[in-house]
Amino acid sequence: MEFIKAKYFAFFFMLVLLTSGFPLNTNSNENILPTADAAVKAANNGHKIFFCENNPIKKTEYDKPHMKPQDYMSKCKERTDGYSWGSRIYVLIWAPGFNTDVNKIDELGNDSTGSEGLISLNSRDGSSRSDSSATCNPFIETGRDHGLFYGSIKLSGFKTAVNDAGVMNYGGNRCEGSHNRGGQGTLDDGALRVEAGQDGAVTMNFQYAENKVMSKTATHTWRIADLSFNAEKYEMGDEATITIKDLDNLRYPFDKRTGYTIHLYSDTDQAGVIVDAFWKPNYRGTPQMHGDYPVKITFIDPDRRESTSNSLIAGSGGSRAELKVVPGDNIYAEYFDRTLPAVTPDGKKYSTEDKLKITTIAKIVEIKNDPLEREIVEIKDDIHAKQFAFTKYTSNGKYLVSVWWDQWDWWNNQPLSQPDNSLNISIVEGLTEKPVSDVSYTLNISSSGDSVIAQDLIHDGTDTVDLSLDDTNMIEVVLSDMGQVAETLKFKFNIDADNQIQ
């Protein structure tokens, strides 16, 4: 390969300037790269690749005299993990040797000879090159005489059904082309895309000279979806929101067209309704890094009309449902996640063909006026009859946990401050409230910030723990690692001994 060309004398002259400490941009005496990048700079002949989760360049700021290379670099939120299929990775390449004409926007990446650089992608599932077609988008210089080039790459997935309706993701490896050959096509589209499966990594290679290549790698994985209501309790007049959170549901960046089915029902209406949730941008942070699929729910009187749903307003991410309920009902949501991780943190393995039902529960109440969110229950084997029980569901609705005290100051709404009080713990099934047995969990109890109990237990019936409450102002009860549920439930009780009935 012949590399002895006129412009490469300029390139090697730039390297001399770089190692001698002279500024890289003749229009500015400011340092282009941070001091921390000095070692990387020297190792890669001055080149550096930035992977950004956000788009660091706007069309209105492209090729503007007031914008300098460091302005675009500072807007980049660098990220090399947490991507999924359907993600777009925005890329900046600092390559001052390819700033060959100070009066025009230079291009980068499509030359198989290497004289104008070559960009390629590799993953566990595929590969693509920017010289594979004459219509491939190049990386483009962010401004005249910048030496900073911009583009993006896509993770496209593979052929598989993504939802209950059988909508397919077809994947593929290819370059991204544009009819706009004026150097700005990549602002609207990517440069390359590559297949990305259940998990793995994607590596971008930049060949900047003969046998000279630098690379950047980002990891991708599927994850277990989160399905949650925006509150634990609702009144009849409230509007609820149920949201699927799963970045893996995006078949391509900013996909608003693919719906994911949620089954909503209540104790009163056990058939319930089926509604499709669509992606809605979440502008807290980076929209494309959020997989939020919300559905609005209103509650209706069973005597008035039937439950209904509307999945037709996908463009705004605004599907709605009406659900028949009465106070005292549980409301349930179910969703099948078809994009599961190869291995979860607790060691469970899933294939690309597996699916997992995700469930969650909320409650319809008469009045939500108790900040402690308690329910009055009758303890039939207790001579004190009515006690205050504090209840919480695990987020997936698998378990309902209740805790209560043998000695309770009902007037001041707190445990009695005395040396022989006892805490009771009950665990039942979340959906049916049937008793469970042989469920392991970890119990931690602290008194005014000091740990007094830390032990692993096996639940069978009602667990009772004797505690002294005569020298404390706060008790915190924490249950964790309950069965196969890796989450923590906390109960806090303030104790004011001076304000109790004796």
C-alpha cells in the first residue's frame, strides 16, 4: 500500500508538533485534549475515540465559527457499557492528521486503502465495514480546520419475535447510506450497524495508516424488565400509571411503533383488559438510554360500564385503560419479558427463546390519608384483639409482608416503649395472600442506629422477635433476600416515650 503522499507529510508534521507541545489547532492556543489523555495521545499518534451515550452535536451547531473541537468533546457523556440491541452509540474521533484542507469539511472512514481512514465494526454476532459500498456515510469533520470527526454506530439485534403480537426484529450488518452527499448525512443517520445478541460487545476499529489501527469497545446486554405502578395505593378518583422499563424493547433507536402487551385486572374485574404500551422519551438524562413504556389507568365503578383500553395513540406514548374496581381491591399488572440476560447476578441463566412473566400489585383504598400506610387487622390469637399491622409488597408482587407489635400505643400510633415488647412478622403470597412456608430471609433490626439483630431465618407461620424498647427513639426493621427476591423491605417506627399513654 502506498502511503507516501503529499498530505502525509502534513500528517507527520502534526505528530512532531504534538510531541513538541505546540497547539494542535492553529486557530486556538487552548489545549484540545484533557491533560489526563496525554498518555493515550502519545500511544495512538494523537488519535482518540470517544463513545457517547448522547448526541454531542446539533445540526444548528454544525460547522459554526464559534464552535471549537473541545466544545463538542465537552458535550459527550462517555459510556462504554449498558447498551442493548437497538442502541445507537455516538462517536467522536480526534484525528488531526486527517484535517487535510482547512477550508472545507473533511470526511473520514470510507477508504479501504487507509489514506482517508477506514472504519469497521465487529461484534460476537457480525461485522461491517465503511468501504463496503459507495453510498456508505462517512464520518464528517465537525467544523473547518477542526480535526474532530463525528458519526454514529448502531446495534441492530437479530431475527426474532420481540412481543406477544409476533413483531419481528430482523437485524443485519451493513453500512448506513444517505442521499445527502454534502458531508452532513451522518447527522441524520449512522455510519455502520452490526448485529448484537443477548450479550457481548461491539468494537469499532479505526485504521489510520497502513497496519496502524486503534479500537474502542462497548459492552451490551439484555436485562430483566421492571414493571411498576407509580404508587402503592390509589383512591377511586386517582389516575395511575403502570410503566414497563426495559431498554431491550427498542428494536432500533427511538422506536415508538412497537407495542408491548400488559394485562391489567382487579379483584372485582378478574378478566381485566389488555393494553399495548409504547415507548415514550424520558428526558431526564439521555432519552435513548431509557426504555420507558407507560400506560395511564383510570378507575371506574363496576355499575357504570365495562373496563376498556385504548392502544391507538402510540405516537405520543400515551396508551390508556379504564379498570373496574372497588375500594379494597388489589389491582394487578402482568407482562412477559422476552429479552432476558444470559446470566443474572444470582446465577440464573436464560436463552434467547425464554420468556419471564413480570407481575406487580397496587391497592385501591377509601382514603390515602395515613403517611405510614398501615392497615388495621385483627390478630385472632392475641388477647389485645386489634393491632396495627404494617404491610408491604415486594416489587414483583410475589410476597406480601406484614409486621406488627404485641404492645401498641393506638392513641399515639407507635409501639409502646417498654422492655418486653415483641415484633411479629408474617409472609404470605402476594397475589392470593395464602400462607407460605420454608421461605428464607435475612432480618436486620437496628435501635437508634445501632444493630441489635442480624440473622438469617426460615419463615414458617408467624415469626416473633422479643425487643426492648425502653431506651430508644427509633426502630428500623429490614427484611432482605426473601426467597428468590433480591430486594429490601424497610419498616421504621419512631418511639416517643414522653408522649405515650401509661
